Amino acid sequence: GAVVSQHPSRVICKSGTSVKIECRSLDFQATTMFWYRQFPKQSLMLMATSNEGSKATYEQGVEKDKFLINHASLTLSTLTVTSAHPEDSSFYICSAQTGANTEAFFGQGTRLTVV
Amino acid sequence: KNEVEQSPQNLTAQEGEFITINCSYSVGISALHWLQQHPGGGIVSLFMLSSGKKKHGRLIATINIQEKHSSLHITASHPRDSAVYICAVPPETSGSRLTFGEGTQLTVNP
């Protein structure tokens, strides 16, 4: 199957700093990428839909200025957690698809800890 | 009521047992995804199916579109199958966005 690479897998940062997470589709072009957040023992929560060349579509309750998403090319989307706080500590994971109703490929996830 | 419901939430089995995880959904869909989430968090796509049955190794997925129900079966289960299994659907009105079930935590003991 197709490969989606997410980096870093783990990051610890200080409160107030920003953290960038990258999601790359390695062997296919992803017109759409999704960013999710997952709390322990809970299901994936969609944060935003990232479309190449256009602004991301954020889910209700997700702060656009806090979680900056950039989808500069068909193979790369980034999520930047700005001015991180301990409550932003979570597991973030991206997925990519080549189009609607196609298989979803997930990155390895990033465990963010804000201290 | 959730749009996607899975059962059971937790399942413990002995190595070698036949496993069944069920998924029911209430929205119109064109396909259904079965995903596997490992303890480290990574998610692997197991199946995407829109009708009938698919088989990959010891894994079998079936779907009945009319009844809005899908099952994931694992034959000859092994401890390495221990993971969370997630059913996800893209509602017809949502484009590619997936709606996820709560997941089934499977533990296979040796």
C-alpha cells in the first residue's frame, strides 16, 4: 500500500513555543490530507481538512490561529501548533487519500508533550 | 446515537480463536474502511470495501450495504493481532471525511 510519513514521532516542547509536524505522501499525490487529534482511549477527532493550494477547512471548535495548516504541495502538509500549552499535549495523526472514496493512508502519528 | 457503532468495545481471546468484530452505521455510504491501530498509535488500513467480502491473509471483511452492517473476522488469532480495530465510513454528504467508530480493543493471549 501507499506510504505516508509523519515526522516527528515524538516531541517534547516548552510551553509557549511552536511545534511543526510534517506529513508526507511518499509514493502518491495526495489532493486531500486530514489532521486528527486523539486523546487516550478515545476515537480520532478530525481537526481539519487540508487541500493542496487552498486554505484548510477547520472543524468547529478548532482554533485556526493555534493550529496552522499548510498544504504547499501534493505530497506535503504541515501542522504547526503555535504557542503550545500543556493542554495541547496529545497524539496527532495525519491521513492522506488520492481522492474521494479511496483508501485512507495514515502517518505514524506524533505524540506531543508540552511541559 | 453515533453514526458508526462497533461491538464489542473490548474483546479478549485465546490464541487460535476465531474473532468477529461488528460495525453498524446509520448513514448512506459508498464504502467502508477497517483500520488497525497498534499500541504505539500508528494506524494501518486493512480493508476498504463497498460490497461482498474481501480476504487478506487471516483477515476477512464482509459488508451488507442493505443492512448497513460490516464484520471483520480474524481466523487463527495470534497475540500479534492485539490492537484496536476501527470501523470508519465516509458519509455520502461528507466527501472524503471519515466518521469513525469507537474502536474495538482486541487482546489475544498466548
